[in-house]
Amino acid sequence: MFNALVVEKDEDSGKTSAAVTQVGLNDLPDGDVVVAVEYSTVNYKDGLCIGPGGGLVRTYPHVPGIDFAGTVETSEDERYKPGDKVVLTGWRVGEVHWGGYAQKARVKADWLVPLPNGLDTRMAMAVGTAGFTAMLAVMALEDHGLKPGQGPVLVTGAAGGVGSVATAILSNLGYEVAGVTGRPETEDYLRGLGATQIVARDEINETTKRPLEKEMWSGCVDAVGGAMLARVLGQMKYGASVSAVGLAGGAGLPATVIPFLLRGVNLLGIDSVMQPYENRLRAWERIASDLPADKLEAMIHPATLGDLPQLGGDILKGQVKGRVVVDVNG
């Protein structure tokens, strides 16, 4: 038996509750590889799955945790052997498949990635799905021509998980970074990660009737969506790209096609869940080389399984800064 955060649902009231309890190997879903989980983290989807479900959870009882890192315990797949260090993000683990908020997990070998040299399991979960997504977003911008020296790169939701890692990576690669935040108290934190300019959320969250504004940004990692993304599209430099990674500000996009037609702006959708294996390897290797360990360490807030019900609610309210690293054995 081992510890897991288990979410139960009362069928009469429809309400959910989450608590740390004991489960056994026989309770785990089918899979090729059993991993002794060491660390997980807290993402927006985790908050939904810990709480109301957000339509992500299909069946209860459920173990959330959309990512984890640990050591292979048993494997029926020749690619992995006991003792191998692995990381998992995506594939709807923690949503429709039991996830990383447990001391053991059983998953398909296809969903795992070997931990790259230069990262341990704790640091891998300081990166987590948020940081993996941030790296994919930066890679997409570079693949579409972004280079240092072209002007500031905007990062919206900069104090959140994706934004924090994107800020640190971009700064380390030599880009000027303008971080958007609605929390003035995070300014020192963002400058510590490498942001050279702080943009108040209210300045850029106002809708405007003008489809084009002054050309300001050479690229953008956008975790907000909604009206802010629409506004940012009209401020991009000619031929610049926006990597869209989130919808904290809403799923709607009250925009026009004018920035695409008159400035050749590119809107790049970033999906981390079903990302092909080779690109996962590329992203994790880039993370190991391009994300400074000291900057990553500065983002970390430690937690245990028992802290997760509270943290799940906090992240849905936008009250989590940086990266929460959950020691599932703590």
C-alpha cells in the first residue's frame, strides 16, 4: 500500500472531495511501466481535477497530477528498465488516467521520456508541464524566425508557471523580456528571472477598436488569451509570431484578421499534451541546456500531498506564483 491524493465524488450532490489515502498496486490502471514517483507539481488543470473536475475527469475515484518524475520500478517494455529516471507530461494522465499525485504510477511506456542529463527529478518537476510548454513556445517562435536583438519579447501571465519559465529561458538566450503581470508585488521576482520591462496587466488588457497599434513586440508567449491576446496581435512587429499556450483570460478571441493580413503576424498554437516523442526529447534537452538552474530554483515552492487540496483552489484563483514542487514522499 502507498499514499495517494484521491478525489471522490458524491453522486447525490455532485460535489467532490480530495484527501490523502492509501491505495495498492492493484488499484492502479493498466500500463507497461510502474514508476516510483518522486515529485509532481501543480498546474491549472490539476486545480480543476482536484476540485470540480472541469469536465476533465471521467470517472471517480480519481488520482490527479498531470505530470511526474521518478524511477522505473518494473517495466514490460524493453525501452525502460528498473532504475531508469523518467519524466511524464501530457497524454491526459491525471485527467482520464490516474496521475502523479501518488507514490506509484502505472502508465504506458510511450508516454514516458528519459530524464535528460543535467536534470534530476526534483528540477524536472520544477519545470513540469508548465515549463515544458514554455520551452515548446520558445522553440516555435525561434522556428518562425525570432532571434535576439530584434526587440522585446512579450510574456503575458509572466508570474505564472509558464510565464516564469518562459521569462527565464528567453532572458538566458539573450532576449529582452517584457513581462505582463496584474500583481505589482511580483515585479522584483520577474526582474530576478530576467525581465527587463514590467507591463501592468491593465495597460494591455483594455480592448481597443483599432486593429493595429504601434509595432512593439518581436515575439510573444501568451498564457492569457481573450481580450489581451487580441490586443497584443495588433502590437506585434511585422512578421512576428505569438505562441498561444493558455486561456487564463478566456477562450474567446475578439480580434480581426487585419494583423495577419497587413503585418504578416503568425499565431502559433502550442499543445503539450499530444506532442510527438521526438519533439518532447528536443524540448527536454533544450530545457536542460537553456534554463539556468539558479533561476529555476528561485521559482520553487515546496509542497506535499497533504497541501494539494488547498493549492488546487489557490491556482484556480490565480494565487500561485512560480512553480510548486510536490514531494509525494514528504
